[in-house]
Amino acid sequence: MITVIDTENMSKRFGEITAVDGIHLSIPKGEIFGLLGPNAAGKSTVIRLLSGILDPDSGGARVLGYDLVTEREKIKASIGYVAQSFALYPELTVAENLDFYSAIYVPISKESQEKLLQEYGLEKFSNHRAGLLSGGYKRRLSIACALAHDPELIFLDEPTAGIDPVTRKELWEQFYILAAKGKTLFVTTHYMEEAERCNRLAFIHHGRVVAQGSPSTMISSFVGRNIYTAPTRHSSGLAAALLAMPGVQVLNQFGDQLRIITDASLKSGPLEAAINRQCGGHVKVRQVQPDIEDVFISLTHEEKPS
Ligand SMILES: Nc1ncnc2c1ncn2[C@@H]1O[C@H](COP(=O)(O)OP(=O)(O)O)[C@@H](O)[C@H]1O
Ligand SMILES: [Mg+2]
């Protein structure tokens, strides 16, 4: 197995803030690796470190076998990087943007350009100005530009944030094709649906990796908590009553279903009684299997003040 990214206790501070706090990651070739975390968790900083844009304050990493600090130029030549707010040249056409970005590395052949435009559904816009594309097509183009020099390792910082689900699905189909060709993809996200598509995940919170594994192992190794659902509408009185109960950790409302994460000791009976006291009804509380969002919320939720 070839390891493409291997970080060793890597940290980065900005003044008082420790944006990345001693992380260890090991990512094999051909994997789609997801770094999942809330806003300001440190996701973009990890990408900026691993792509040689920022220097770590301590620790380090090998990327594609090269040392992050001393062999940075070799790393830069072999990676693609789609930043969170990727700059296209709005007055250049779609095809000219691709020409421009690939020329930084190796000029792209006409044939490769056509293939890339087709893969990302851009062929019909080839001569349109990039600035006139919709948000979804701008994102497709920014990903195509980052792939124009055929990099081995691709960093995608929130690649589908703000993008409709159909475009997201199509982009992910391309990501799977890239991984099947042996490319390694490093994706950051805060979408659970996107996280579940990754081969392996790390959860980052306040700069620390708090859990790592495949989505299914993360769910199966999630012990010590119960997940309940109850068919009930949100009310602030109900939320306050439940959160005041010992053992209730997090409430998460989905339409008419309330999802309740509790300590393993809390049974459904007391929850049901509390809900029915508040709502004056006969609501049934059901215990369910956790999903990746439950794991994520539990790992990143702040303890209730006692
Ligand atoms: N250049 C910078 N200068 C100062 N603080 C920064 C800088 N870049 C990031 N930070 C801070 O580091 C933390 C992590 O940021 P970031 O990596 O962008 O998080 P994420 O991508 O998970 O939202 C945040 O608190 C952010 O404000
Ligand atoms: Mg970010």
C-alpha cells in the first residue's frame, strides 16, 4: 500500500488560535478521504498546510513521498487544489480558463481539454465567458481547472458547498472515477451526505482529530449513547424540559421528528413521560441506530454546563 499523505503531529497557530492541533493522518493512494468538521474547525488550514501554502509551526508531513517543508516545489507540481473560493477569470472563456490553469504546469492538449470539458458537462459552454456561468457550472470549471495537469493528489475544499444535489451527485461520480484511476482525493465538508460518500473520514473539532475511520466503522464503534426519535413538533418548552433531564445530550429536530441523543443509561420511558407531559399527548419514543450525523454531533457538541 502506498501512503500518499502521512502527517506527524502537525500543528498551526494564528496568534492565540491553534487552528490545527497535533494531527496524525495517514492516507493511502486511491482513497477518497473526508475531513469533516464544523466551521472554523481547521479544515482549510489542514489543506493549506498539506499543499505547501502554509508552514506548520510544529510537526510535519510527507505528501506523495516528499517532505512538506524542504521539498515543497515537488509537491506543488503533483497536486491539484480547489480552494473554497476558487478564482476563475470571469472575462476568459471556459476553454481559456482551462488553458490558463494548465499552462502553469504543462500546457493541456486539445484532446485532453475536450475530454475534461465533456467529463464536467462543460463542452456546450466552452466559448462562454466563465463569469456568466451559474454557480454549479463555475464549480465544475474550477474543479476541471485544478485537474488540467493530471495531478496525483487532489485537494477539494468544500467542493459542493452551496451546490444543488444533482450537480453534487454528478461531481461525486467524477470523484469516484478519479479514485478508480488511482488518484487520491482529500475532501473537506460539513455535509453528512457528502461525508458518507468518502472511503474514510476524520472528524476535526477545534483543530483536533476527534475520530477517524470508515463511515460504517465510525457508526458501529459509536457506543455509550442512545439515539431516540419521537414524532413531535419543536417547542421551546419541550426542548428546555428535555435538556434539563440528566443524560440528555443533544436534540436535533427533523421536520416532525425529534432526534434525541442521550447517555447510554437513559431509557425511553422517562423521555416519553417528559414529552407527553409537555405535549399532553401519547407520543411513542423509539430507539434507533445512530447515523453519521449523530456521531458527528455527539463528538463535537459542547458539554452542558452542570
Ligand atoms: N490566516 C489566518 N489568520 C488568522 N486566523 C486564521 C487564519 N486562517 C484561519 N484562521 C483561524 O483558524 C481557525 C480555523 O480556520 P479554518 O481552517 O479556515 O477552518 P474551517 O475551514 O474548518 O472553517 C479559525 O478560527 C480561523 O478564524
Ligand atoms: Mg474552510
